[in-house]
Amino acid sequence: MKRSGKWFNVLAVSSALILTVTACSGNNTKGTANVETTNSSAQEGRQAVVLGQSDFKYTFYGNYDWYTAPGEWGKDATSKWILDNKKVTMEVITSDGAAAQKLNTMIASDTLPDVIWTDKFGTDYERLRAAGQLVPLDDYLDKYPNLKRLVGESTLNMLRASDGKLYQIPNWYSNKPLGNAGWMINNKIYKALGSPKLETYDDLYSYLKLVKEKYPDVTPLDLNKGAEGNIFMYSGFAEGRLPTYVEQKAYIEGDTFKSIYKDPVYAETVKYINKLVQEKLISQDLLTQKEDQIKEKLNTGKIAVLVAYDVTEPSNTNELEWKKNDPEADYEVIWPVHKAGLDKNKIINNPYSTLGWNVSLITKSAKDPEAIFAFYDWMASEEGQNVLCFGPPGWLWDEVDAEGSPIANENWTTVSDDEKTAAKLFDWNYVGNSSFVDSSKGKIEMTLPEDKRNQTAVAQMNVTWKTTQDTTEFGGITPPSDSNEGLIAQRVNDIYTETFGKIMFAKSEAEIDKLIESGYEQSMKVGHQELMDYLQTKWKENKEKLGK
Amino acid sequence: MRTATNKSTIYKRERGKLYELSRQWELQVMVLPAVILIFIFSYLPMYGVLMAFQDYNIFEGMANSPWVGLKHFEMFFQSPEFSNVMRNTIVISLLKLCIGFPAPIILALFLNEVNRMWFKRLTQTVSYLPHFMSWVIISGFAASILAVDNGSLNLLLEKTGLIDEPINFLSTSKYFWVILASANVWKEIGFSSIVYLAAIASIDPQIYEAAAVDGASRFKRMFIITIPSIMPIVMVFFVLAIGNLLSAGFEDILLLGSSPVVQDVAQVIDTYVYKYGIQSSRLSYATAVGLFKSAISVVLLFGANKMARKYGGGLW
């Protein structure tokens, strides 16, 4: 008995080991197998690829920690229509919460996906390009009708790499203002408190005090996670001030980049926010609270005023739990609060870039990059955008107008939000055309009765798209993270976050001045000037390219 | 083995080695997987440390990346974070060593004196449960206990009149080390005490009886019997702890020290490697800093072992 027990142990341990070893070697063979699938892109004189003739599959990697696949391809109405009609399958590879590590692993083991969805001009784009891992798209541009026409020559030129070739397919590119950042109020509390004037920072201060007095369990002002809202408060302290200045830790005076610590507007902003924190008008956990905590507060109506990157989505109260139990529950996006005496139309909360948000890159691992490009070209077309954003034809819309925008049918209002969510509208769109989709959405909303309108679209049209400025010239000016300037940028950012945090909890204005001064000196010591020179050079280059 | 001194015994052992090995071959087979595992996962990847002396290019691989000597080490030593990171690493490790190391021994000694079996079992179970929770959960506990709005600790202190207004524990630098050390003790004290309890259990009860007959009090018995008897085990664990001195921790610091305000006291070598190396794709730099840490750890381990051997303990 005892002996057989021993034997069992030996067997168990060795089989476990064998499993590990084989699992290991399994990975290895996969790695080498993929090496052979080098590109065959340069097929001169090839006929343009026509989608829908044969099955075609490609892999897609979303290079973000937060990215998860919208669902399984072909299981929802949108992707099923594409699968049925275009015979294309997109296989999503997710990062499992560690995008940088996953991409490094894929590079090191030669198992790059066919398409990488990542930040435009990001570090990863730059190093993949420099290593010759990306497929240049210039040859395809003329061969397929849509991308070149819709994105436009000047935007494509801005997206070109230093070698003059184009590798990036933009997502949510635009030729008109856009953005979702700004201010939002809890309308129920606001009305209950008598709808006081809420335009200047003085109005805001008295309103927040009133909220704290009457609703002790409500957070008067929330700046969202990481206190991100502070940059929009900054832009309300002067006309034409971009939130971007705080993000890049440098403001522009004339044509020169100067340290944000030397910006009087910045000092005024942080002193004001500090006052609100000290008087408990902003949550004391403003730097440490997680996204879920904020969502929870929003879902239960426990935030009176919110400043955030995206206020248009939470303002759509129809989807909130709160609304289900309380018919009065309502959020509303308001015009940015600003310093008294400023022209409210010159307050900028939404710097936007015609280049859009991010990009897709086709790698040399792709067996048939041209087919992938053809598919992207179709997705970018009016038809593609309509299917991806408003569902397959015959469901919510049947026909399109002269500009290609869908005309909503009766299903548009009767189909529930849950059903629309299940159809993954918007979720599969990785080559979004902001101008087209937004104007289509706007046209449809305007034909609907007021109570059926989507509040997100209304808020965008009335407020956030009016507090914008074209800042395309800032596109891709940040240095790659593994360069010397990238290292400086990281240090400057770290010093900044720490300084900002300390300012929030400072006890006096003198202490704030001292912290700002020390932040300035520390950043200069690690090379902030060098970084600002770099940014300035790149910025000027961009301006020249744009002819500004 | 160290007792084998004269020639005849050595000869006997040499001749007997193969024979003994063949007699216990089943046992050796059981060890083999572990040896192979360690070889594959601990020794083979070690060639990767060569990256520290290269400007590693992930696309070219190690064979084609240029050699740059000690460039990355110099970069680390000259970086503005170096002194801060080293100070935090050493302080946090020493704190963990001075508080986290003796705590489970003291718990084991006290538990050993508990007469009521049910109470002893209950305490043991309750105290070792946190070990099985991940730091994500523990830091969540800590964050809600220490929160400013409705945090239990602040409420308690306020209700008892010790403070007038809530303290922002997680965003105040001076509290960070204390919070970190306490959270670590709380998480690991029960589990680490198991091995000491086992050691205490193996002490011959007759020794205690004899001491009791001689009139030694319970405290006296603890000091003259229990502590000396478990000393060898304590020494072994102490040497191992010294070897880990520069491993100040990673998850706990990353999660508890998330507030930007505490970065000046929370940045340690491991979090630095993660942030400045891996997250920004500076792989060679990350390797160099990691290698530096390992080198110092090995020196510390040998030093501690040498010292321990003087007092009769030691790993080898």
C-alpha cells in the first residue's frame, strides 16, 4: 500500500513536468511556424481585391490594457452581416490587461498579429516602423476608392512617417470639431436648490457650498479618476487656454513653449482647486478613487457637478439605474464654468485633431495585407460606417439620403437600448469617420421628438462641439518613450503628478507657491527645457506641414 | 555531512554513494522533476541578463543587438531617482525585516502557551486566512478602512475623540511605511507562524516537565527551552530573509502606494524597474537595474550565511 502511494507520487510529478515541457515546446513551434509567413505585399499589377468572393480572416490586436473584444465575431447582428456579405472574419487578440508585455512577447516570438490597433505616433508604432515590421499603404491608397477620398490628402500627409510613407489608418478622423469633455450637473439637485446662476467660478463656489450644506452625502464636485477634470478647469481660467498645455506640462506664449509651473493661469487654477479640496467641496479621495467608485456615485446620483474627459456619455441618464427608480433623475451638460469677465465663447474644453483618436497598423505578418486594406477601405466607406454604427440595412434604417447618411425607420425608436447594445453598434468600428457618423447621428436625432432624442448627441451638438479648437499641429509631437526625451518626459510627468498631488493638500497659498517653484526646479534639473525644445521643434514642423 | 572528517569514512561514503543512490532511486526520481524545473525556469533564462550589457533591440534579438558595456548601470547610478529609490528599498526592507520577521515568531510563542485548543485553532485559522488573499483585495480593504470619507479607522478615531477631522492616511507620505509594514504583518503573520509552531511542537515535552519540576515559570520555560530549541529554524529563515532584503515588495507597494503624493517614499527598485523599464520598453535598462538588485542580494545572502554559521546555523 505504502509503496504504491509512492509510485503514484512519482507518476503525478513526472506527468506534470512532461505537460509543462510539452506546453513550452508547443509555443516554440508555433513561433517558428509564423516566421515563415512573411509578407507578400509587393504584388505588382494585382487586381483590386473584391470582398465577399472568398472567406478571408485576419487577426487584430488592441494594444491597450483596457481593451477587450466587443464579442465573438459573427454572433451579433453587425458582425454577422459583415461575415455573411463580405465573408471577412476578424479575430480579436486581447491584451489581458498587460498590453505592453503582450506586444513585446509577440514581437520577440515573431507572432505579430495582422493588424495592431494603437496610439497614433505612439512608441510602439515608431519602433515597429523603424524595424520594418509595418506594411506601407501608399500603393493601396490609389487603388481603393474610399480612404483617400474620405480622410483627405492633408490629414494623410500629417499621418505619414518621417520616411514619407503612410502606415497609419486613422480612427475617428474628422474635418469638423468634436469632443466629449466638459462640465455636467445633476439637474435634480440643481433644480431643488433653485437653479442658481452657474457660469463663473464664483457662482460655482457658492453653489458647491450650498450643495454641501443641503446634501451632505453628495460629492459637490468630482474631477473623475486621477482628478483628470483639473485640466478643463484650467482652460476656464483664461481665454484660448488649451487643456493640452497641462497635459504636456508646457504652455505656449507667442511661439515658445514655457514650463507650466511658470504659467500664472496654472497657479490660479490649482489655488482655486486647492481651496475647494480644503473646504471638502471635492472628494478627499480625488487622487486615489477608482473609476468604479465614480461610476457608482454617478449611478446613484451622488455627484452634483462633474468635470471629465467624457461628460456626454454619463449625461445620457436613460441608461442609469438611478433613472429607473426616480423619474426626476437627470444630468445635463452645461457650458464650461469660467473666470468672471472672460468671453465664454473663447473657453476651450475640447482640443481636437483632424487625425482622430488612434490608428490601425498592418504588419508584415499579414499574409494578404492588401485584402486587409481593402476591408478597411470598405469599412471606412459610407456603407461600412452605416453598418458598423447604425446596424445592418433593413433593421433600424432602410435607405440613405444624398450624402449617404441612413434615414431612420420606425424601428429606430421602438427597438430598445439593450437590443442596440447587443447588436454591438459602434463597437466594431476601428476606422471611424467622425464627421460622417456625427452628422448622420445629428440628422436622425433632429427628426425625432425631443423626449426620444439621445442626450449624448444633444449635449455634443449644443455644448461640447462648440468649445473646441483644432489642434492637429500637436499630433505626434511627444517623444517615443524609449528615447532620451521620452525618459525626460516620464520624469517630468512623475514630478508633476507628485507636485500636483501635494498642491491639492497644501494648507496655504504660500505653500502652493513653494511647491510650484520646487516642481519647476526639479523638472528643469531632469531636463525639462530639452524636452520643451523638442516639443517646440516638432510642433513647428507640424505647423509648416499644415501650412498654418 | 560536515561530521565526516577521517579518511576511512570518506572512502566508505564514496563507495557507498552509487549503491545508496540505487537503493533510493524512487526518491531520486521524485527530486528530478524539481531539478529540471529549476534548471529550465531559473537557470536557462539567466542568459537573458546579458541584455543588461547591450542596447537590446527586440526585433533583432540578443545575437544582433550592440554591446554597450556598463552603460545602463551608469545610467541608473546617475539617474535622479537612484538615491531615493535605494533609500526607499532599504528602509522598507528593513522595516519588513525588523517587524515582519519577529512577528510570526512571537505569535507562535504565544499561541504555544494557549491552553484552550479551540481558541488556539481559531486564532491560527483567522490569522492565516489573509495569506490566501491577493494584494488587490488586501489593498482594497486597506483603502476602505483608511479612506477619508467613511473610513472605519477615521470614524473610530473621531468617535473616540482622538482627532478632530479625518486624516488622509493614503495620501500622506509619513504614514505610508507604517501602513505598508502593518498590512504586510497582518497578511503574512499567521501563515509564517505555522513553521515555527511545527518546530515548537517537535520539542520533547519531557524537557518542559523536567523544567517545571525544577520550578521554572512559564515565561522562564519559554525563554530557556522554546526559544533556544527553535533557534536553528529561526536562523535559516533569517538568512533567507536577508537574501531577500532588496526585494522590498512589488504588488503591495504598487497597490497601496497608488497615490501620487506618496511616490517619493513608495518608489522601490522593483516598481522602478516596472515603470521606467518594462512599461516604457527600455528592456536593457530594466534588466540592468534588476541585475544590480540580484547581485547585491547574493552578496547579502552569502554574508548573512557566513554570520549565521558562526552561531551554528546557516543554510550550507
